[in-house]
Amino acid sequence: MTTNQAINESGLTPTTAVQEDNSLGLSPTMAALKRARSHYGLKIGLGILLVMAIFALFAPWLAPHDPYMQNLPMRMLPPVWGEGGQWQYLLGTDHLGRDYLSRLIYGARISMTIGIGAATVGMIIGVTLGLIAGYYGGWLDQAVNFLVTCQLAVPSLLLIMALVFVIGQSVTVVIFVIGATHWVFYLVVTRSATLRLREMDFVAAAHAMGCSKFQIAVKEVLPNLANQIMVIFTLEVAVAILNEATLSFLGLGIPSPIPSWGLMIAEGKQAMFFQPWLVVLPGIALFVLVIAINLLGDGVRDVTVTNRRN
Amino acid sequence: MLTFILRRGLMAILVALTVSFGTFALFHYATDPAQTIAGEDAPQEMVDEIRKQYGFDRPAAVQYFDWLGSALTGDFGESYFWKQPVVQLIVDHAPVTITLALASLCVTVLIALPLGISAALKPNSWVDRFALSTAVSAQAIPNFWLGLMLIILLAVTFPIFPVSGDATWRHFVLPSLVLGASSVPAVMRLTRTGLLDVLSSDYIRTARAKGFTGYRLIVQQAMRNALLPIVSVLAVQLGNKLGGSVVTESVFSMNGLGRLAVESIFNSDIPTVQSLILIFVLTFVLLTLAADLINAWLDPRIRMG
Amino acid sequence: MGTDMSGASILDIQNLAVEIPTDSSTLRAVRNISLELKRGQTLGIVGESGSGKSMTALALMNLLPPAAKRSAACINFDGADLTHATEQELASKIRGQRIGMIFQEPMTSLNPVYSIGRQLRETMTLHRKVSDADAQKRAIYLLEKVGLPDPASRLKQYPHELSGGQRQRVMIAMALMNEPELLIADEPTTALDVTIQAQILHLLQDLQKEFGMSMILITHDLGVVSRAADQIAVMYAGDIVESGKTADVLKNPRHPYTQGLLECIPGYQGAARKRLGAIPGIVPSMTGRISGCAFASRCPRAADVCKTDTPPTRELHPGRYFVCHEPEANAVEKAGAPDLAGVHARPFSGQPVLTVENVSIRFSVRRGLFGKRRPLQALDNVSLTLNKGEVLALVGESGCGKTTLTRSIMGLQQPDTGSVTLNGRHIGQLPPMERARMIQPIFQDPYSSLNPRKTIGEIITKPLAVHKLGARQEQREKARRMMELVGLPLRVFNSYPDQLSGGQRQRAAIARALVLNPEVIICDEPTSALDVSVQAQILNLLLDLRDELDLTYLFVTHDLSVVQHMADRVAVMYLGEIVECGNRDQVMSAPKHPYTHALMNSALSISPGESIPDPGLSGDFPNPMNRPSGCPFHPRCPIANQQCREQAPGPEIIDNTLVQCWKAKTAGSQLKS
């Protein structure tokens, strides 16, 4: 950070300085990959995420039990290291005797589906509105800005809960409702980047060669937003996952008996003074998943942001 | 300055109106209040009777302006579920939430500002790294889960604080910590980058060339500029804390507006939900307005428009 | 570097180095330089971007960015040792008190949240036991000195209420609050318009004499330094390559870099339209050690020894040094010198290709959502003809409407009234595609004109793809031919703009503009973002291309030496009007409009020994939102009278030159006296 600042202040960008006339620097993608290789946060985040993604994708093969199968005689078993734990149930069982490990593995599926789904819905809304507001400006921009002010003013969790309650509880509804209330970040970044890019000379050059406004917005401006949008996307996936967990915890998200980590915490809460692992384990799973996504997002940002002039 | 206040005030009113209309429309078209009041199994005639009696058969716009008109005079209607005036409900539940929000804001400020400032003053030092990893972790911890963990640790294993309720100040310690922690990452990061930006600015270089250094440089030259984004983010966070109280109050079983909102939603108590959302929006809008005014006072560029 | 016998030295620097550690290596911004400044004199430090000149200035008082490391054998300032002084000592005894400093960016160098008065006063109260009232008095006195009218009320204003020129005046006043013995000015006028630049430099010169200060002037502009400095040090890649008395160095340069640099300046050596000398290649990497001479890779006379051994410092005579292996280096007998013979002089047909007739454009500017709309007259009745094959230079200061005019010429901005015709066809009615094949732009900033997400090949073929000209393979072939034409190596075809140098990027932008074979090219300040050695390459290229492809240029610029070099005719703009338009020599050597006169006066050609002229303009460039009544130039005009204040003059043709001035016939003689 400071080094970069120092270099910027010195007026010597490393790229121009390093270049020899007959040897080119790295292309942006290669440079980003090179930086990525020495970025610990990004590597750790990506590693954890890959492992969890594999579990989520191959849950039917990797989970030892059916996550919905109740086995009342075996209820409330502690994890294998606890007193009375059984190897058959590595992480114990819940109040209905369902295998906790299997439910956790399937829970990763739910969390990731909802995280990616909701972040995609938000991205579509936010980027479209941001491009329109930033590129076309005028009254459209003001209208979009007003919409943002309204969205920010509403307590979003309350709104989500009300919406889910009114529309009905299901995975799809949760995805769309969370997505529809999490587009402001995309919009703000897209809009300001578009405003900046709109004034760039390559946009004027495209006008001068006869391109239409729509062509320019999609082919010249949008590719330049890709990196920033990717960063926001990862961070919004994390936010959506936490939101879903909160909703399910409050009983207004994923309906029972689907194994959502938030719901599992809510169910475990009844017994948390005596069987704390019922609450601790899904919480740790959530924490690890979200921190991995955030590390990845921060890493992608560090790696793709270049010291470019302007 | 006066036109600035007027302009911002007008905007605030517009936002509050739009949002309240939005929530009204949502409930109007998605639920049947008559059915709710009558109960699930009530006969059709009874539902129709109630619909007529309460005026639910009138056009939506008429009902909205009717409700808005009463709301402006301080009459938010009567709760379908609790069967008492919504105003009374809000007045009863507000103190807990307000106390919680303010206490948790103090927690946020006391953790985030010192961390953010010291991180910015010594970038890449161990303080900076500690601050950043705190932010990354705090961002990833599910807020309700943090509450449960604190209960297990500080109320059950080591019974220092009560598990739930809102009777004494001791009841507010854990909830304030939980709710305060949720805003720490955002406020800390913003403080850090804001101050870093200011410190690397041209005018700070000018100030150094004039002979400013050390605390004088920070306090007399940089602070005022660095405060601008912090004021805005604190207002937004305080507003969010009102909404965030939904979770915290549920975890700690506190009788505040958040829990009232959750229960009203569960019971389709439209007048209460709608009034609560309006109150939250108005508070948020007023808070950001206040932040804008403070910033206008701090920064002549905003003041002079 | 050593000592001179005459005069006492106020500043003596020995072996100053600045290093900035980066993630992978160390950036050596300044490499062991030594300098000396005598009391009351001005030392000019010249160099292109990245040469380390600003770092040198910041290093003196240790104002470097936190990551940078400074080392020096000795920095002796009038008996005070600045090498080992602590931050506390520097802050309390030196900075702002004995050494004042002015920076390049007046727009961002003042604290936006405090009033001018507070910022001026605190400079004094911080260091001296004076009352606020006394500091206030001093502030008012200095604001008056730096030429700000009504200083007492200025003190209550905030930076954003002042223009760039006014802010730089405040910066100067601030630096002078404690009567410093040394003033360091780091590119003090680079961000300002030409006439304001001359005003500020003139002011600095006067103040220096009056207060008996010594000064270090850091600049990339050899014209500025030639007039303002007694001594000069030329920096290249973090090193001082040549130093001595200004006139001596500029008239008799010894280092091949200095020689090359001077040949790059349009209008300094040889007549207009001669090929400029250009230094090939780019500055070497600043990271790591440089073996041998840093300039060797670009030097026309480099021998084997230059690439291996560090060149020695040679003393020509006391106080006159250069660093080169060649002992008798001399500009006259250089080998492989650029071809100065290729004179671009060519008759042109004179057929008009582009006509701008009575174009007016008025914007309505609104601030904020509920703000009042206010009119802004961007163009007022502008008429202009561009003849086939000529270069018409459009000159004016920022905010004069140049950009709006070029946008309307390219059909990107509809005029409210009037018309633009291209080859007899109305530009508004031309389909965008057809228009694009006739007229293409080249922009100022090569970092903004190329899409960073596209390869050079994609960028150059894009116009062909948009116009669906030829198959993909043919398009790529054509793009390759274009790259050869503009001197871009073919291997950058698949590279991204970030991988290219500024000069290469500008070549790519030119290739893109030419690929549709347009007749007219709008060059919008195509070289003002480039270093002077790269500027020379691009100007040469543009003139070559014009001959080869029979192009017509509308050349927008603020640099009068470029105008002198490139233009056949010149049009001068002021506040949305063309105030004078005619043949280059007529306009430049015998200007008829008082504004043109002032503009020409402000042009600082390299003339050692001459002083900075006073452009003779009062006040700043006015805000286009508040256009003055009558002749828009009257508030700044030295010869304005009642008529000028009340009535706007119409265009008039005098000696083949179009002028808009009531006193055009007599202005020339009136202004000279």
C-alpha cells in the first residue's frame, strides 16, 4: 500500500520504469496471476473454498448418511470425541437423531446455492441500473439514485423477512428476495466506474468511429468493470450466505427439514446449554465458508487492481 | 446553507413517502387483512363484514392516504394482533432498542476508531495487520451466532452476565457487544482508508512543508478531512443498528422494536409492521440528514453547494 | 559538485540518494547527486518525467513519502545540517520558516476545509510568537504582493472558491509568510494555462528580487528554466548529467542527452517544419543498479565503454560539469545526428474540406437535483474553414471552448445554431459511419484513449470491424500495415495498452485513427501528455503521415512552440469565440488581437538571459458561466475602452486575417508601446 503510494508520488510507475524498449511487460492477466501466486490470503481462501465446494457438489457421495433420515433412539449423540460419541456419527446427531456431519455437508450446498444465486440476482439488477445511470445520466441517473436512497433507508433484514413471509418460504424465494435487496453495492461501483470511463477518450474514439451508445456501453465500458464486479460478487456471496443463515435462524428463511446451517443453529439453540456442539459446529462452518470467500474477494481485489495511470 | 437543508429535507420526506407507500402496496396486494383479523377458519360472511367495517374494500390509494393522514397526526392505527394502539406498542418497546443502538454504537466507535486510526498511522505494521484481520474475522462471524457463543461463554460457563432479558444495565452488555461488533469492520476499514487517503494528499504534504508534524499534523490538518466519511458511515451504521436489533433482540429475548417487528410479521400484523418500517425509515433518513448537516458544517465545499 | 569561487553558497548537497523499496526490488529515484546553490541565485533542475527531479526537491527537507529512504553525505543549508536533523528539528526550524515550498498542483495543495486566512496565519503562528492579528496583517500584505485583489476579503474564502492561478498565488504567499531564505518551486506552473504561467513566473521573479531569496525551480520546461534560472542542472534517470550556468549549458550543451533534448524542442534549432531531433528509446529501468552510463542505450555516440563503466564527471571550467565518457563531446560534430534536412514544405490545394459556419452552442448547467439551471455559452458564432492538406492550429486556454468545437466538428455535439459541413455535406445529416470514414480524432492522453481491456491489434482493427470492411484476415493485415506505417513494432499486436510506453500508445491511437483512411484528423493536444523527447517523435510522425497520406489536420494545442512548428494557419479562441484567425507567421509575429498578443508574449521560448515577460493581462481567465458583457475579453484587456465594455465586436478581415476586436487596426502599435 504505502510502497505503491510512494511510487505514485514519485511519478515513476514501475510498469513504465521496468519496460525496456525491446521487452514488453506482462499482459494484465499474466501480471494478475503472478501477483496471485504470492498472495497468501487469496491462496488460503481459494483452497478452503475449493474443498467446501467439492463437499457441496459431491454431497450425495461424500455424506455418510441421509441428512433427512431420523433415528430417534440415536438422538443428541455428541461428536465422536465427546463422552458417548460413536464412530458411526462423527459429529454426533441432532434432536431427531439425524447425522450432524451429513446435514452440515448438505448445508454447504444450501449456503453456496443461495449465496451464488442471490449474488447473481443482485448483480444483474445492480450492474444494469448502474450502467444505465452512469452511462446515460440525466433523469435516469437521478431516478436510480433516488431508488438507492430508498433501498438504503429501509432496514433490509426486516424487509427481507416481510417479503419472505408474504411470498412464502422456499429456497427460490429466499434467493430472489435476498438478491433483490442486495444490489446497491454493485450499482454504486458500476455507476461511478461508468461515470469515470464515460469520460475516457477511448469512449469518444468509439463514438467517432460510429459506434452506437449501446454498443459502447456493452463492448467498451462493461469489460472494464469486470474485475470490480467480480470482487463485489464474491463479497456479496458472503453477505447473502450470512443473510440466509440469519433468516433461517429467525425462522423466516429455509423451511425445515432442509439442512440450512442457520436453521440448524436455531434448532440446536433449544439444547445449547447441554449440547453446545449443535450450535457451535454449524456456526464454525458458516464462519469458515464466509471468511474463505472474503479472503478470496479481498485477494482478487488486491491482485487485479493495477497501478495504472489515472 | 438554508437551501441545502431544505433540499435535503425535501429529499428525506420523498424517501419516507416512497418507502411507506411501497410497504403498504406490498401488504395490500399480498395479504388479506380481513382474513387475518377474523382468523384462519372464520366464515366468509364474517370476513366480508370485517372487510367492510375496516374499509379494506376501498381502493388501495384511498386506504393509503387515509392511513398516511392518520399517521401524520400521530395515529398509527390499532394492532390486529395485540389489539392496542400501535403508538402505544412503539412507545413501550422503543426505549430498549434506543438504549441498545446507542450503547452498541459506543462499542463500535470505541473499537473501530482507535484501531482504524492506528492502522492508518502505521500502515503495514503489526497494528495494521491486527486491525485488518480483526475486520476480516468480524465480517465473517454470523451475528446471531456470536450472541449465542457469548451467552454460552459469559452467561452460562462463566455466569457474569444474564442470559436474556432487558431489566438492568447488565442485560445490555452482551447485546451491545454483539450489535456493536457487527459494525466494526465497515467503520474500521473506512476510518483506515479515509485517513490514509488524507495523509497521502497534496495538502498534507503542503502542511508538512509548512512545518506541521506529529500530532499537530494529524489533529490540526488531517482530522477534519478524515472525519467527513466517518460521520456519514456512523450515521448509516446507527440506522442499521435499529434494523439489526431484530436479530440481537431475538437472541437475547429483549422486548424492543426489533422483536416486536419479528412477531408482528409472524402474525401478519400489518399496521404494526408498516408503522415500524416507517419509523425505521424516518429515523434512518433523519440520521443521514444529520450527518450531512454535520459534514456541511465541517466542509465548506458541501456548505456552499 | 565542487565549489565555485564566486559568491557564498546557501545550499550544498553531496551524494544525495533516494531509494523506494518495492515488493520485488528497489526503485532508485535519485542516484548520488551533488548540487550547490549560491545565495540570491536561482537553480533550475530540469528533467523529463521520472528523472527524479521532484524527489530531489522533496528530499531536501525530508518530505518524501514514508516508504522512501534518503541518504546523503551532506545536505548543508546555510550552516544547518539537514542530513542528520530529526523530523522534529526539520519541522520546527527549517520547513516553512527558512525554506518555503510551492507544489505543482494548486488545485489540491491547499486544505479544502480551512479558510485561506487560517492557512496563511498558521504558517506564521506555528513558528513565531506572533498574535493572530499580526499574522493577519502579514497575510494581507503578502496577498497584495502576489497580486490578489481585495486581499482582506480573500482571507475569509475557501480554496474551492478560487481559480487555479489564484490558488497558486495563495501558495506563494503562504511560502513567503516567514520570509524564507530559500524557496523551492516544484513545477509551479505546469498545471496552469500559458498566460497564467507567465504571470506566476513573472511574479516569482519579482518577489525573489524584492526579498533577496534563493530559489530552486524544478521544471520539465526548458523555456521556463532558460529565462528564470542562473544555474541549471539537467537530470536523467535519477542522475545529474550536466550542470553549469544556464546560458552556457543551453548554448553549448556537452552531454548527448542535453543536446538531444534541445533538438527535440520545436522552434529552438532550425526552422519550422524541419524534422525534430528525437531521442530514440525510453528511459531505462529505475530499479536495480545501472551498469555503465544510464543514457547509453539511447545515446547516438555510445561506445562499448559506456555500457560497462560508470562515466566520469568532467569539469569543463569551474562550476560547469558534465558526466560522459567522451571528453570532448560537442554538439556540432555528433555522429548519427538526426536528419535535419527533410523540410516539410508543400503547397496545398486550398480547397476547403471542412467548414464551420456561425456555430453557437449553449449548455445549461445545473448543480444538484434541485439546483438552478444556468446557461453556459460554450461557442459563440464560430466560423472556421479547414483547407485540404493544411494544418490549422486551434489555440486557446482551458475552458475557451476548444473541446466543444472539436466535438461539434466530429458530429458528437449538435450545434444550437449554425452548421458544420464536411466535403459539402452537413455533418448532422451524415450517417455516423460515413462521417467516421471522413474524419477521425487523436486524443491528448494516450493512457485514456486506448481501452485497457483490448489488445493493440483489437484496438486498431476495431474501426474496420465496426464498419464491416473486409474479412477478418484482411482487417488484421490492414492493421499490421498501419502499425508499420506509424512505427509500432508488430510484436505488440497482441499486447495490452498497459504494456506499452506513452509514445507507443500514441502511435497506436494514430494507427486506429488512420485505419479508415479519413481525410481530416482532429488532433486534440496529441503531445501535451508526453515528454518532450517523445513529443518530437510524434510530431515528426504526424508531419510524415500528412505528406504520405495527404491528410488535413485540425491541431488543437496550447503549446505555441508546437504551433510554430506544425501550423500553416492559426485560430485563436477566447471564451467560445475565435478572436483571430490567419496565416501562422502573421498571427504569431504580428498579432492583431490584444489577447493573441498576450498569448504570444507568454510563450516562453528558450532564450537564456532574457527574463520572463509580463503578459500584460489583468486578472484570471473568467468563469464561462459569467461571461462579461460587450467584448468578452475587455476585463483583461489593457487597451479596452467604453465601446469594448458595452458592445461586442464583430468579425473583421484585416490583411487576410480575421479579427474580432474594436481596436484591431491600432492594437498592434498600441500594445508595443
